Amino acid sequence: MSPIEVASNDLRMFGLRVRSAIPVPVLLRACVVSAPTGGNPDVQVGFGVVEDPATAEGRVARAGMVSVMADGGTVVDLPGIGRFDMSDGRDMVIEPVPGADRDGIWLAAFGMCFAYLLIQRDVIPLHASALETPAGVIALLAQSGHGKSTTAAALMDRGHDIVADDLVAVARDGGHPMVVGEDLPHLRVWRDVARAVGLETAGSQDLRPGGSRVARLRPVRPRGRRPLAGGIFLEFDNTLREPRLEPVSPFEAVVRIRPHIFGHRPMIARHGPDWVLPRQAGIASKPRFARLIRPRDIDSLPRCLALIEAFADGISDGRPPAAC
């Protein structure tokens, strides 16, 4: 069963009911299930005119393609796709560029752009993949291109339950960070990497026609909130011959989490450093963290997977993570 429940254009994602004017992409139609009709949505997604933030008087902060407005709204300007305006944690207005691919608009709306809408609801979106364990969810955090999705896809092929790819939504609940719902039920893997590790032939599809990434649909199950039990920061070091796992202290985890929070730069520019620090600390307050440092080669992947499994087993068994 999929976390994307569809009735007409009603979706359920991250524990929210979303009413969308965009049809579900062909890629994901096999992964949707029926949902009850009626009722008011938590989030409304539709088409309209979005003012260019570069000329708007209300822009107070900008970081790359993301602009934060004086009224608290966020505008994301994606070349070749369109302009997305998120406000009040409830509304997303999309102005596509002429000829934009409808599936690309959908994937952008419910990926990167939905992260900024979650921020407006004080749900913190982590740029991460994640797997389920008996103790809770373990996040795999890394910069773009550092192997989050490839690692998650390889773990899935080893029988692990992958609950999110690229966007892990975390809310604070009683002093413990909780993972909220799930993202889209597919993993995005670079085509050349997928081919090299044998993932491309294992039920993958083109993410977008002519694109550089393929999608792997994953089996998913309905879930509520689950604790964030731990996290692993994935890093490259080509001086190593073998990958190595190192424990990370809670204080170091607070520092390391910041670059992996969607929107931290525009939010800091808008609100100052005090906006993000409590959220960093909240995410790192209970889970256990480690660093997985590895050479940038495909041959090290099986050993990396074994280290991740050992870390997950240790958390489930109540053992502190050890360097190995």
C-alpha cells in the first residue's frame, strides 16, 4: 500500500491531506490507492500567477532559487519548470513555464517545493534518505551526489524497508524528534551509478524522459509518526582504502545537521541564526549519530551497507555505536 492515497486529486502525504490540481504522474500511478472523498484539505495545490520575486517589493531574503517574502511566504523559481509560491503552510500556487513537462512540475511540487511548505508548518525537512528499523527511523544524510539514494536502493535490494528518499520530514513531539509520514514512493538514482551497481535493471524507470536519473519504485506501508532513532552522515575520503564508521557526539551532530535542513540559508537570512539552532538541537536531542567515511568507488558499497546494518542493529539492541 502507498502513502499516496488518491481520491480524484486528493493526496495524503507526510500525514497531510493535499488537494492537487496536478494529475498523478504515470510513473507513480501504480503506487496510489483510493482514499475517502470529501472533507477539507490541509494543503491546496493549484495553478495561478506568481509574482517574480526579483521585482517584488516584499522580498526580504534570497538564497539561490529560493526567495523569502515579508509575509512569510516562500517562492522557488526553477528554470525550465516554473515558479512555486508557498504560503501559510496551506497553499501552493504554481506558474509553469510554457511547455513545461507536467510530470516534472508534479515531482518538483511534491519534492523540493513541498519542503518549504512543511517549514511553514514548523515541520523540519531533512535532505536525506531513511530506512525503518525496530527502534525507529535511521536517516542517511549527505550532500547531493554523495550516494543517499544509491545507498538506500542497495539497502532495499537487501530486504530493508526504505521509508523516504531525498526528503525526511521531522517534527518535535514531547522532546523527541518524530518522522512524519512519508515522501513519494520512489528512489532517484543517477543512471550511470545505477548501471554500475546493477540497480538499473532491477525494475527501474526513467524519472523524466531523457533525464540523467532513473526511479526505483519501493514497496511502502501506511505509517504514522515514528521516532527518529539515528542518523549516518555519508562522506567521501579517497585517501581511505576501506570505509569506516565513527560515532558522532550529540554536540557534533547538532553542528553537522544544519547543511542537511532544506531552506536553512534563506530562513537564516530571513530570521537570523536563532531560527535554525533550536531546530538543529531538537533533531539531534535523542537519536544516535555516526559518520560513514568511504572512498568514492562502487567497490566499497557492500562494505558500507554492512556497516549501516551493524549501526542499525546496535541501535535496535540498545548498544552504543562503535568505531569500526
